[in-house]
Amino acid sequence: MRRLLALVPLALLAGCSGMQSMSEGAGFGSHLFNQLMLLFLVVTGISYAAVLLFLTMAVVGRRNEGGEPRLQALLIAWTGFILIGLILLTGASFLSDRREAREGSDRTPLKVTVNANQWWWGIEYQNDDPSQSLRTANELHLPVGRPVELKLNAGDVIHSLWIPALAGKQDLIPGRENDLRVVPTRIGHYRGQCAEYCGLQHAHMAFDVTVESPQAFAAWYKAQSQPAPEPADPGIKAGHDFFMSHACAMCHAIGGTPANGTTGPDLTHVASRKTIAAGTLPMTRGALMGWIANPQGVKPGARMPAVGMTPDELHAVASYLETLK
Amino acid sequence: MTATEHPADVPRDGPELDGPELDRILSETWGDKPGLIGWLTTVDHKRVGKRYIFTAIGFLLLGGILALIMRLQLARPDSGLITADRYNQIFTMHGSTMMFLFAVPVMEAFGVYLVPLMVGTRAISFPRLNAFSYWLYLCGGIMLWVAFLRDVGPDIGWFAYTPLSGPEFSPGKRADFWAQLITFTEVAALAVAVEIVATILKQRAPGMRLDRIPLFVWGMLVTAFMVIFSMPAVTLASSFLLSDRLVGTQFYNATEGGSALLWQHLFWFFGHPEVYIIFLPGLGFVSAIVETFCKRPVFAYPIMVAALVTTGLLAFGLWVHHMFATGLPRLGYAFYTAASMSIALPSGVQIFCWIATMWDSRPRMEVPMWWVVGFIITFVIGGLTGVMVASVPLDLELHDTYFIVAHFHYTLIGGAVFPLLGAITYWFPKITGRMMGDRLGKVAFGFVFAGFHLTFMPMHFTGLLGMPRRVYTYPAGMGWSALNLTSTIGAFVMALGVVLFLANLVRSLGNGAIAGDNPWGAASLEWATTSPPRPYNFAHIPAVTSHTPLWEESLPVFSGLRVEHRELVLTTVVEALPDVRDPSPTPSIWPLLAALATTGLFIWSIFSPWALVWGAIPVGIALTLWFWPKSSPDTHQEPVIE
């Protein structure tokens, strides 16, 4: 019975992309959400059925023949039912919350700091050895099974970090540091998105989440810790030089180069990401060129200005960025 | 009953002064001057109430048009129909218009129109304040909409979180117009709330003890108290915001020792009660309709009243459930979860009592009853999803998604707008003297009901699939596209239903069947007078002996009030025993002029802090002349002796 009921909401959602679905259950939080939601659906479903049944009877069925005493008895029963239901749901909700807080507390967590800005996510993997810390943007790679402690800060307005497939959301508030604990339990690609309205481009503030095996994660971490490769040929070198000598380098950082701006996303390994412009465009050469040439056309109001360049220069910069794997 | 021991030379209503002669004198005393002057100076709660209702419905239509534009934009992924900037203004305007310019005012408007009639008095208390309130509300609404049409509409969401709404991230004047709209509507709403409390507590017909008050009036009383206790919080919040923006205070600036979360606490301490401010009058409509069409008092009256009061009290203990994701202490959340869930108890009990009333009688299924049935079917879903979002682990996923959008439209449209449309159909004959068309009424109900569910039911699933609210567009391939298209189609079906409802309303104004005093055979006092009521409401003040006065064998009256001056009888708070006679103010142009002066001050203060100094002068002059004492031998209170 329980299993059958579980299928009801899932069946309704079947056939849809689960990348950003709460019922995906790819993290412990989302898994608990499914369990708790099922309980709530059963209790509220019974209540709703009772109301509809009573309403139908009252409008078209036989009249009450028991007078006021019968109504009073029913009212007492109904009140009792509501009270029991509420106590059950409040208790279950409280226990579920406690369970989520305890989950994974026996394992060493991965520590990640998130800095949200209009309209992108700065990500820093913290390590006790600062030289091993890692900076990236708009993407999270997480090893499956290991708890992640996210420290949440906002640089401008309130944002909310939310990976529906893994866990509930938590706000990033200027002047406060919040934290969010996530335990990913299933390997896959997911999508997160800002959940608190944060201004003009709130709709385009997403990020990619990759949950992978500990080995794959370690390999990714190692690759990301490398500085950017030196430009290999003159075309790429021209792109590199343009980047370093123009406004690009004022806002963006590329490891191993003079560019160390922090007002925009770190681009050291931008070409290894799945998307650009905070989950707005796929990481392809065409999208990259379109974005660089006209950021305001893709994402009106984005903080990135169009930097004047010739078509050749645009090709060169795109070629250079493409080497930043 | 008569009041005796009065000077014999003053004409008073009674057996010796009745019929057409009494009507002539009372109409002279309580009527307005003809023409434009009368229209501008009136303090008649029925004229002001009608204008309030008419204006609020106008804003409902404007807000609805914005909703349709949003639905068109969201009908397909990556739509470029409107820009991000316009969309953000539109959803802010939709929320602000619906909450501040439609929902709260329309409920108060029905209170202004109906409460004095239902408690059996000649006028609302503080009638000039009432007129002032309307003009101020109208000016505030016009200000916001003119700003929007000139592309300075707010784009910060209807709850305007700081620091996004602060000086750094919302330069220009958009956010100021929003914050000042709050000031306008709060002053207007507080004024009405005070009038309603005073009218209900002191002007009830003799004999209408607290346990004989119609449930709608109880709903309005609780609502008015909630307005009085909750609105100051948001007025404070928006004043802080304005001063942060205008004179560089730092209330909400974390880097200068302020707090971004302070705004949320203050706003939601108002914002959650606000939902019940909209919804309790809706419950009152339902109680009135159910009682009439079941020809039976609503089952368990004391429990119904207790449920209203409980809801009003609990409403102040739940604001934190809007802030579960802000990182407040986790254990403290448990209290707000329990408080939020416990709202289900009074709501569930009331639902039971209405259905039990129907079951224990033979309900006549006229159009208002269809709206009540639609209300129960719809609102209960909203209430149950409300139980879900009260749970912290569920809310952390559901918060700020389309699931929430679905949830609050089920509670607000299902819980307040459906009863409102039923109430319009129900009281239309009282207000206009004509019945609304029956068949068109049912067709309109069908379209609105079906369109509503087609729009908002899919949003639960759009939300579960991860679509956040307040996004101007979304990518394809997320599983949201078909659901969004369905919602858009539903929105237009619902809009068609609203158009049919209004067409019925307009047609019935001229062609509807003549209603008579009490077309539905209702029990409460507003049906004891003519339809539409005369300016003085009742020729003789009714005396109440039961909870359902018009279902008694006869309606005794209380006579002896002066007829050549506006005079009311005040009664005691609990027992409604006649206490004193009290004069009631006459028409005046000063409420309008004071409202215009206040409007000048409010709008000017968007641009300069000096407005508070220089702008206060015209306001002071207007208020002084409004309250200028007039020496008249007839303005003192006189004890009533039975």
C-alpha cells in the first residue's frame, strides 16, 4: 500500500526532467522530503476526501435526521481527527528535521563557501592547507555520500541557494553567514537555481551540480587546482594578450596569469564547465562568442559590459578561453 | 420601546411621526446635496462603501490584466514577449495591486457598506474619517498606477526585501512609490478599522447583545482589530525604508550596523495577519450566505465566533514561517511550525460547521451558494497545502516556488474572492434594488471555477519540478513548459468568467428583476429596510430579540430619535442596552481636501524630506477647518431613558 501510494506523486511527475525536481531524491534532504511529503499527502488527502464526501452528502444526499446532538458528536470527532492529524504531522516534521541535521555528522564534511552576487555564484572549496583551496564559479562538484557544509554569504542582496534534487534551500544574506548541509546520495547531473528574487536577472542565476564518485571528484579537484595552461599557439596567445590588456582582467581571475579580478566569476577552468553566464548558455564556442560580444543581449542588466573588440579579437579571446579546460 | 423625558418641541420618530412624512424629514436630514457638491462632500457610508467597492474592483481588473500578461510571457520557455525589466515591474504591481489596492480595501468596503446596516444604525461612526479614508486610498492607487504607466513602477516584489529595495540596489524612485503606496493604504485601512470597531461596539441596535451579532460582523470586528495591531508594523517598516532611501539612515544596511532581516520581521509581522485580514471577511460572507439559503442559523455559533477570534490571535504568531530559509535558530522554528499548523483547527471547524448547517437543512442552491460550494472545494486544498508549507523540511524545498504561488492563490482566490463574488451576487439586490441574472451567474461561476483550477492546479507540479517564482523566463527541457501553457490557458478561461460576471452585473443594473426589501428571505437587519436603503438606513431603529431578528414573528422598533438633526443611539458594549444619543457629522468637503493635502505631502516626501515640514502646513489647515468647532445646541450627548 505504502509503495503504491508513493507512486502517485511520482507518476504525476514521470516523463519530466528531474534535473531540478524536489522529488528526485538524489540527496538525503530530498529523500526525506519525499518521505515526509508522502505522509502529508496521505493525511491531507484523507481530510480532503472527508470534506468532499460530507459536502456532497450535505448538498445532494439524505438530510441529517439526528438533530443537533448528532452534529455535535460529529464536530467533536472531526476536531479530534484534526488534532491527531496535526500532532502527527508536527511530530513527523520535527523528527524529520532532526534526522536531517544528524545525517552524516560522523563523517568529515567537505567545506565549501558560496558567495552569491547579482547574478552569479562564487564557489570556494576550503582546505585546511590554503594552497589546496580551490576557486570556481557557477558549478558544484560533490563526491557522492560525503556531507558538504556550505557556508553562505551574499555580496549585494539576498539570494537563496537551492538544489531541489539534493536538499532544501537556504538564504544568503548580506551581513550574515548561513550554512547549509547537503548529503548527496546519487551520482548524476543536477541543476540549482537562486530561489529568492534578487533583481533584474533573478531568472538567470542558476548553476550546475555534478555528484560523482569520490575518485572522479578527486580527479576533478586535482585538475581544477592546476593553473591555466600557457597559450600554445599565436592565435590563442593573441586572445590571452587581449584578455590581459583589456577590461576582462579587471573583473575575472585566471590562475597563473596576472588576471586576478574578483568581481566576476573565476575563469581558470571555464571551458571545463557545462554552462556559462550562471547556467544561462551551454558551454559552446558559439554561445561563448555570443556572450562575450553582447552580454546585455543575452542577460540584460548583467554586470558584464560589452568590451569593444574586432571579430578577429573576439575569435582569439574565445579560442583562448576554450583552452581553459 | 420609546425614549421618554425629552423636550416635547423637538420632532422625533415614533407612532405620531411615521410613513411618508418621516421619510421626507429624515431624507432631508440625512441626504446629501444634489449634484457634484453632494458627490464630493458625502459622508454616507453607503455611497462611500459603493465607491470603495467599485474602485477596488477596478483595481482587481487592472491586477488581473497584469496576471494575463505574465501568463502570456510564461506560456512558453525563453519567451521574449516582454523584457525582464517590465516583467519584474508587472509581477510587483500585480501583487501590490491585489493585496493593497484590491483585497484589503474591498473587504473593508463591504464592511463600510454592510456593518452599519447589519447592526441596525443610521450611519457609520466617524463618517468624515470614512470619506477621508476613501479619497486617500484612491489617490494612493492612482499614484502607483501613474508611476507604473510612466515606467517608474516598483520592481522589487510585493514584499520588497531589503537590501534589494534599498538605496544601493534600487536607485531611482521606483521603490519609493511602492513604499509610499504602503503609507497611503495603511492610513486608509487603519481609519476604516477604527470606524468599524467603534460602530460594532457602540452603535448596535438595542438588544443586539454580543451573542446576537451576525457572523459577518464578528468577522469584520476581528479583522478590524487585526488591522489595528498589524498595520503599524509595516508602516514603521516602510518609513524606515523611505528614510534609508531619502536621508541616508541605515536601518537595513548590514555594513553600517543595520539588519537586512529586520525588514522581513517587521513586514511579515504585518504580512501574515494581512492574509487573514483578507480572508476573515470572506468567511463572514460564507456564514451570511449559508445561513440565508439554509434558512437556519449557522451550526455552533459560539464555536464559529471562537474560531474567528482564535484565527485572529494565532495569525500574529506565525510570521516566521515566511522566514524558514533565512537561517534563524532551527529549534525556534518548531514553535512557528506548530503555530502555523494549528490554524488548520479553527479553519477546519468552520468548514465543518458550514457543511453541517447545509446537511441539517434543505439548502436552496442559488448562485451565492454555488460560490460557497466552490469556496469549500477550493479553499480546503489551499488550507491543506498550507499545512504542508508549515513544516520546516517541506517548506525549505517548497518555499519561493510555484507550489507557493499555487498555495496562496488557492487560499486567497478560493478563500476570499469566491466568497466575494458570492457576496456581490447576494447583496447586489440590497445595494441596487435589482437581482443579478441567475443563468449568466451560473455560467460565470462555471468559467471562473474551472479556469481557476486549470490555472493553479498545474502550478503545484511546476513548483515540485523546481520552478522558482518571480522568474521572467525559464529554459526549455525542465519539464515546466506544458504545465505553464496549461496555466496560461486556464488564466484566460478564468478571465472570461470574470468578464461574464461583470457583464451580468452591468446588465442587471438596468434589467434585473426588482428585488424588494428581502428577496432571499434572510434574517439579518440589512434586509429589514428598503433596497437600496434610504440615506438614513432605518425609519425606526430596530430592536433585536434574537440572533435571527427577521425570522421572528415581528421586528419591534425603538423610536424617539431626533429627526431634524443627525442623531444615533449608542448602546452598551456587551448587552447593547441604549446608552446615550449621539450626533452624527454632516457632509463636508474637508475630508476630500485633507486627503488631497495628505496626498501632496506623501508624494512630495518621495522627493524631499522637507515635504514633511512644508507639506504639513496644508494638512494642518485642512484638519483644523475640518474639526473647527461649531456651536450648536443640538450637539451634546443626551442620556436615553427607557
